[in-house]
Amino acid sequence: MNNSFNQSVVIGLDVGGTNIRIGTQAFGQKLTFFEKTARADVLISPDVGLCLAIFIQNYINRHQLAHQTVAIAIGFPSTLSADRRTILQTPNILDMDNIPMADILESNLNIPVFLERDVNLIFDWDSQSRQLDMIGACVGIYFGTGIGNAIFIDGLPLVGYDGCAGEIGHIPRAGSTEICGCGNLGCAECYASGRRLTTINQQYFPQTEIQAIFTLHRESPVIIDYVDEIACVIATEVNILNPGFVIIGGGVLTMQDFPKDLLDERIRFHCRKPFPSQNLQIFYSAESVQAGVLGAVSMAWRKYTTLTEAKPC
């Protein structure tokens, strides 16, 4: 390892629908200068690339990192181009479609910038924190407002021809008239997401705070059916990829009294027998508020190392 790494740091960001999280890491050290800022306070104009550049520059200046920062990695809740330079579409954030974000940030900051889907960074960190072997196909599925999906093959994220691999939330259901946020009809997100849980709460349990819905109504047929919808999404991918393990998480699954025992049972019920059902390893995400940033700084170091090694002596 080059000795210059000892004086260098990378910066990682996790851009979410509500908050932007950011942190710094020196090589081999713990995360420092972790901050969480409301997204609405950062992306204050339609020129989101410039807004984000200003936010990062202010962070660098505030912590006196200008001469140490060698790379920046950012996770977005978006579909990205195959070369991971352009944001193609961000359903839950306005004005964040078709943006050459890496080019914009690099031209403003003069630091290499690497983009990735947020779910890939979270899954990467979840796997590292458990010291799981990323051999063959490994899968992460996260149920929040929508459904986030990470597919890794031998330790690397599956990107796809257009950059849009891993959209398990958009497998269609024939005959459905439910309109998905992506514009299609009958996607899995219409039936197995946080958005769907909100609809269930409003229609069936209007007197219940949504945070208590599993505590008070976990035996209700409509809740059992909802958990089964989540299980079907997971089992679909397991049956296709036969992964070494699957990590599941997201805001829905961390709600109080979410019936994980029922979910485990229904996943195995829907998985093909005897395999992959018999040997399937199911883990739950640790759901650290820093997970996306930790995944980002990890990627930043890997990418920067590759760049450094590729440069001629």
C-alpha cells in the first residue's frame, strides 16, 4: 500500500429521500465527521448537481479536508447508467433524472467521484459486517417506501446492460390495475412495499398509528397476506439465482413486532423444494444509520486503489 494512503481520506455520502448522510474515513480507520442533513436543506434548486457540489465543498472546508480527500463515493436511490457516471431516474426525488452527476461533481470539486445505487452500498456493508463470503450469487432485498434490490456475483454488483439490473420491485402481476411509481401497472412494489403498508393502514386500520400496525394487527388476514407478498418477492429472486445467502431489511422489516417468524416460514414455503429452500441462509440487515456511508467509503477506497494501481510509475 502506498504510504500516501496514511495521510489520505475518502468521503462517502448516502443520498436518501429524506436525509443526506455523509462521513469521512482514513484508510483502515473508523468513520469520522458523520453528519445527517435534511435533503430539502441541501437540494434547494433544480440544479441538484451544483447543490450537492456546494454541500460537499462546505463539508470539506468545515473539516479542513481539502488536501487529504482523494476520492468521493455516493449512493443514490436511483437507476444509474452502466458506467455509473449518470443518474438515469430517481422516482422519489424531484429534478434528479438524466443528470451526468459524476462529471458535474468532479468538475466542481476536482476530486474523483464514484456513483452507485444506495442499496448496493448498504448490502455490501451488511455483508462485510457479517464477514460473509461473497461467492457466487448473493442477494439483498430491502423493503422501505419501495423495494431496493442488490445482486452481487462473486463480490461485484450486477449492473445490467443499461445499468438497471436488480429491480425485483418491478416484477409485474398480470391483470393488476395498480399504478406503480415507475409508471407501469402491477409492479411488486404496489403490493409489498412501505407505500402499500400505508394504504393498508388507511383502509383497514385508520384508528391505528402505522408504527403499531404489526403490534396490534399481526394476526389480521390482510397483514398476513401482506407479509406473504413480501415473501413472494424474496422467493422469486431466490428461485432464479439460488444465492448463497439473502439479506433482508428496510424500514418495514424493522418496525416494532414485524412478524419475522412468519416471513421466514413463507419464504421457505414459496422457495422451490428441496433446493434452494433447504440450504438458503437468511439474514436480517443490521440497519445502522451509517450503513450507506460505510458502504460508500469502502467503495471509495476500492475504486481509488484501482485508479492508483492503474497509473504508470
